[in-house]
Amino acid sequence: MKPTNFLIISTCLLLISCTGEVAPGPEVSDCNTSAYEVPNATFYESLLKEYWLETGSPGVVAMISQPGNTWAGAVGQADLENGTAMQTCHQFQIGSISKMFTAATVLLLQEEGKIDIDEKVSTYLPQLKGNIEHVDVMTVRQLLNHTAGVPDYYYMQAYILDMMNDPSSIKRSAKEALRKYNYGKKADFFPGEGWNYSNSGYVMLGWIIAEVTKKPFEGVVKEKVIDPLGLTDTYMVDFRNPRRAKNYVDLSGKSVLIESSKYDDGVIGTPEGGVVSTVQDLTAFARGLFTRGLLTAESLSEMMFVPCGPDAIDEGVCGYTLGLSYWKNTAYGDAFGHSGGEVGMESLLLYFVEHDAVGVFFRNRNGPSRKQFLFDMLIKE
């Protein structure tokens, strides 16, 4: 999801009732933090607390992993109503970091010969002909890198109204979601002639995965990515997990936070934002993807290729590859990864190629924030 839509949705939600029963809070056993007692732990903790106070978030959890140095820490609360402290083992919605899982699954299926990312989308989803403009022209690759021109449902009035009036209604299959929000809509541009971030494009990718495997999308991601990498705290099923941190939103602008889980839970299990995980599992996922052979070298190179040059169709292509955001010239060098955001959360996962380092953080409140603290942690090797 795009964090920039937060203001639109939160303004709309302010118009409706925020009352209701709070779901039972998580009862989490103490995490084993002894593994993170490293020489710079006090410095890392001070940066994390500074960021926590700066953002006014209920809680923040972060992890950095470098050769010879791994640390994780948490501050604040995972559940305000029950006073549950945030811990490093808390699970959380990762938002659009989920697109990395979806893209990796597509490339794995290409390795198996079940998908060709340069094939037309209509080859796999002929039922979209006449319903999605240019579907017989756009390719799977263009869905992956947001150059297909598919309008993003997340900004559509129909979606925002559904979230306002009945949050449970946004929990739909790919077919239902596209029919509800995208059928008959004019394309943002002709495929390959522009760039626009599109959650709807990733909904289509999830449908393609299900079609070519004849299995549920989330089951394929589990089979191809989650299980092979041993991500035991990662899942794509919508249920009240007692170890999952709650999300919060400030609708009034007066730092009065209410739980937003009922607005966020509808995307769990979806290709565009449906993964729940931990900082440890996301670190393992990044290492499995970038350094430990989840994909072949050829597939990984294709995933990380930045199609940017003097003739680039849009500056967006310079910052997005196949399911990956490209962060150029950060304080710690170039990085690949993804950010995530829902009504009540923000997340970030980055892999720094030159340093073979991973940085991850999650906070259970949305809105733009200064992420420099993560770079500062990594620089202090």
C-alpha cells in the first residue's frame, strides 16, 4: 500500500464512528534478547528511542544484520489497551513489503516454465479482455514494475467508501477486487509509456499465480518462499494472532490514537500487502532472496535490474525494479527493498548490496517519518 493515501483515508474515517469493542490483547512471552547483546547495543537503543519519541508511535521494533553484527530492539507498546510492551518477537503487518514475496514467487514460477514475464497478461487471464484496458498489450513484467498503466484501486472513491462503511467488505478475492474497482476503468497510460504505482497490478499478479498453479495464491507463496526459507513466524491468514502487534491511527491530529486493525486486516492474504511477519523473519527473507539462493543468479539479476537511463519513460522506473524499490546513494550506500504502509502502520526492509547488510523496522502508526535512524545504526559498525 502507499503511505501517501493515509491522509485521504484517515480524513474519511474521521467522519464515522470510532467506537466498538477492542479485541483481546496479545499475551506474549518474553523474547530471547541475549543474542542481541552487542558492543553498540546502547547506541542502537538510543537511536530507536529517539525515533519512537519523534514519531509519536505506540511502539517501534527494528533489526540490523551485518557480517559479524546482528541486533534487534523494541520500544513502546504493541497494544495500548492492554499495556503490552512491544518486543522483538512481535508479528506485524508488513504492508507493501509483501510485493517482494509476490514478485519472488512470480520469478520462481518463471524458473519452472509456468510463467514468462514478457508474455501478455491476457495469455494467463483471458477473462480480463474487455474488462481491463490494454490487458492484451501489457506484460507480466510491466505489472511487476508498475509500467502497465493499471489504475490503483487504493485511491478510488469506491474503495475508500467501502473501507469507511464496512471494512470487512474489502476482504475480497482477486477476481472480486478487480471486478469491483478496476473493470471498465480507463488506463493511466498505454503500457510501457509511463510509471504509476499500482496495487491493482499486484492483485492481477496474484491471480496469475493462482491460475498457472491451480492453487490458492497464499498457499503458493508459502510453498515457494515462506517454507523453503524457514520463516516460521510469517503467514498470510487473517486471524487475531495473539502475537501480532495492533495498529493505531490518529484521526484528530491531536495525538489521540485509536486501533485501526479493522481497517487494515482486509488486506491480509493479498498479493499487494498481505503478509504478516517479524523483523527476524524479514531479515531471513532478505538474506534468502539476495544472498542465499532462493532465486537463481539470473532471476535475481533480472529482479534487481534498474531500467533507468537518459531515455527513461518516467523517473519512477529509476527507483523501482521487479517488486523492489531502489534506494540510490543513501547514507549507507545503494539499497534494494520495499516500504510498507496501511492506515495504522509503517514498515521498511532494505538490503545494502555493498555492505551485505539488512535493515528492517516496523511501527504501529502510519504517516511519513524520517528513516535516517536505520542508516545511522548500520553506519555504526
